[in-house]
Amino acid sequence: MPDDFDEILFNLDAIVLEEQEYIVGFGFVDTKNGSLESIFVDPRFIGRGFGKQIANELISIAKKSGLYTLKLASSLNAIKFYESMGFVAGKKTSWKHPSGFELACIPMTKVI
């Protein structure tokens, strides 16, 4: 991670989970656009409920901001996770990173 990564997360109002001063995972929601923008859990901590903890907190923030639905673009390996959180998958598409590369993804939505 970049040296100023903690500042980046702070500026995004991200939810950050730490364990012994180590970032286990993070996520943030864009309440203006009604989208869950990112959930990341360090691969060493996957399967311990951290992703669901972050997702539930972000969904709660979205509800408190007055949103009724939440959308996201899921990576192919995270579809089952988001489905377990109540998101419904759309048709496969791609997401273009600002630096130019593209990733296959699945648009998903959830009524909150």
C-alpha cells in the first residue's frame, strides 16, 4: 500500500477494520451515487466475517443517508459473497480502471 494510504481511506470516509494496528479490511460507499464502491479484505483474513462486518456497516450508512437501493460492480470472485448479502446479479460487463486496464465484473443491486 502507498505510504499515504491511511489518508486516502480517511478522505473517502472508509470503514477500516484493524487488528493489532494492521489493516485487515476496508470499504466505502458513495451515498451521492448510491453505490458500494469497494470492500477489500486482506486474503490472510478471508473467511472470518470481516467482509460481512464491513458490508453491513456500509449498508447501514447507505440507509441512514436515505438510500433505498444500493448498487455495485462485483469482481467475478466476489459474486457469491454479495449474493449472500442480498445483492442480485445482472449481466456480465467490464469495468475500466482510471489507469486504463479493464476487469470483468457483474453489476449487482440490493433494495435496502
